[in-house]
Amino acid sequence: MNILVTGGAGYIGSHTAVELLEDGYEIVLLDNFSNSKPEVVNRIKSITGKDFKSYKVDLLDKQRLEKVFEENPIDAVIHFAGFKAVGESVANPIKYYKNNVVGTLILCETMNRYNVKKMVFSSSATVYGMNNTSPLTEDMPLSTNNPYGSTKMMIEMILNDLSYSDRDWRLSILRYFNPIGAHESGLIGEDPNGEPNNLMPYITQVAVGIRDKLTIFGNDYPTHDGTGVRDYIHVVDLAKGHAKALKKILEKQGTDVFNLGTGIGYSVMELIRYFEEANEINIPVTLSGRRPGDVAVCYADPDKAARILDWRAEKDIYDMCRDSWRWQSKNPEGYK
Ligand code: NAD
Ligand code: UD1
């Protein structure tokens, strides 16, 4: 089985590539390295001891994408490639719609041409918007409040229409909650460009001394300690969820959507405390107002993935904190 992994050098793609190789799949990795480094490919090979082809290709480049399909008998695609910074998407929406939506359309068109009709897609809990109450279930109404989120919602609609128009398409849409952690080897992990937007990479950069202190965005939310609550999930559990979703579409017809989360919510203060405890490091903090667009509480009902995909997150918050720190401390400047 040959699986094309778009965005395979990215944070979640690289961990999924490792899982797939360890499960015995062959992979073809595609990335334009706009938000990752080619070194990731060597790290995946050194963790797994397996070789695979990798292409520096942009999804928007039809000709070069087609060449990848021409040169490799692809059975299914796991599609991670896309931009993901919420703030940047507000400042530059065209960049986001073009890369995420047009990139996915070109990919689907090419897949159709080569009769490859199985895809696992990276969606996000952001599609649940501001108006649903956690635990979030897959059947809740969707809405978004930024262009990044809108690209995910639009792509979900496109994929649903595609599977309705042609029942040969098998699609697994995965809505991730908040991936953190890293492979236990400490060889691959999250390597954000510039100042991190997300909480855990900010914490680890404070811990390693790149930043002075963490700013907590709001302590007046209606939560037990006033700080925002999220469903943090270990990236290796998330990667295993992709392997389960892939298995499902390889074996059975149909298109479906799944939450990939733990079902447990931790506040910002709690995550900081667990990180400090797990790693015996003090994280200096300061308080500021709420970040625009943030919800108070967001966590998954992960039951559907458990029932249908036979997948459940296994790693706990200490594993997440320890593995995030192992990656950061072994690679203080990321892949540089
Ligand atoms: P990432 O930026 O680390 O990985 C994405 C990869 O795609 C990068 O390596 C980038 O270089 C590549 N890429 C981007 N545009 C491309 C293009 N046009 N052609 C080829 N390659 C391209 O991000 P990630 O955290 O690994 O996220 C993977 C996917 O999951 C993204 O679609 C993201 O929106 C989605 N997602 C991520 C999170 C999260 O918190 N990390 C949460 C929900 C959903
Ligand atoms: C962010 C994105 C969301 C995306 C998700 C997963 C925004 C507005 N939303 O959500 O679209 O799907 O990541 O990638 O960017 N926090 C701090 N200080 C910090 C950073 C974060 O207090 O320096 C707080 C936030 O207010 C929030 C929690 O930590 O309460 C988690 O934040 P973050 O890691 O950015 O994830 P999300 O807000 O869930």
C-alpha cells in the first residue's frame, strides 16, 4: 500500500509518516517546505530505519503534482498540507483561501484523474465556532470566525459534495483538538516559525530560555480558574488516529467525520502546572486580556472515533508535557 502524505514534513504529518512506516505502509512524502525543513525527512528515516521518496512540490503546481502521481502508484492520500496561523489568515485571507482551498481542489482533481479516491483530511475543532457547548459532537452546527477556520469548513463542504457526487470516493475528515507533545525519540516535534501562536510551544520556548515569560490570555473566563480550557492531545495519539482512519477507508466504503481529542479539558493554568511538575521547571507568567476569537471552553466528545475507528487517545497530560520538553530541550532551535 502506497500512501501519499501531503504536508508530510510538518508537525502532524511527520509523526503520522512515522506511524505509517511502522505499520508497514510505503509512503511518498510531499511538501513545499513553506513551514517545515527538509531535515525532517532524514529524521523520519532515522526513527523508522525505512527509506521512502520525498518530493519538494507545491500543491498549487499542477504539473509537478501530476508527476508525483505518474511516478508512483498511489492507493490513498493523507492530506495535511495547508497554512494554519489564525492571525495571519485574518491579515492575508487570499493567501489562505488560495493555498488551503485551491490547493485541495487541485489535489482532488489530480486524484480523480489518477483514479485515487481515498483521502484522510486534516480539519480542525475550529469549525465548531463560538456557539456550541463542549463536549463537542460531530453533528453540531458549524461556523467560523476567521479565514483559516473558513478554509477548513469550506474544504469539508467540498469533500462532502465530492463523495455525494461519486460514491467511489472514501473520505475521512478528522477534526483535531489541540495537538501537543512530540515523538518519544525527541527527533521530531513542533518547530514554529518565529513567535509561537499556540500555548505549548510558547511554554517550551520559555522553558528553554528563548522567551522570558508566558502571557496568559485572560483569567476572567467562566471556567474553574478563569483561564481557557482546551482538549490537549498527544501528537503520537493523533498520528495513530490517522492510521485507524486510513485503515477504515481502505477496507470500507463511505465518508465520515471524526473528532480526534481526548475528551478531557485542561485550563491554561493547569497545563502550565503539569508542565512544571513533569519537568521540574518553573515557567514565569504574566497576565493580559483575552485574545480575540478565543472560546472559553473547547473539548471533544471522542466517542464516535472510539466506536467506529476503534481509536482512543492513550497518552496522558504528563506524557504530553514530558515529550514536548524532550523535543525542545534536545533541539533548542528546532531543526536548524
Ligand atoms: P505544519 O505547518 O507543521 O504542517 C503543514 C505542512 O504543509 C508544512 O510542512 C508546510 O510546509 C506544508 N505545506 C503548506 N502548504 C503547502 C502547499 N501548498 N504545498 C505543499 N506543502 C504545503 O502544520 P501541522 O500542525 O502539522 O498541521 C497539519 C494540518 O493539520 C494543517 O492542515 C492544519 O491546518 C491542520 N490542523 C492543525 C492543528 C494544530 O494545532 N497543529 C489543529 C487542527 C488542524
Ligand atoms: C488555536 C487556533 C485554532 C486552532 C488551534 C489548534 C487561535 C485563535 N485559534 O486555538 O484555530 O484550531 O489553535 O491549532 O489562534 N494561550 C495563552 N497564551 C499564549 C497562547 C495561548 O494564554 O501565549 C491560551 C489561549 O488563550 C487558549 C489556550 O491557551 O485558551 C490554548 O491556545 P492555543 O494553543 O493557541 O490553541 P487554541 O486557542 O485552542
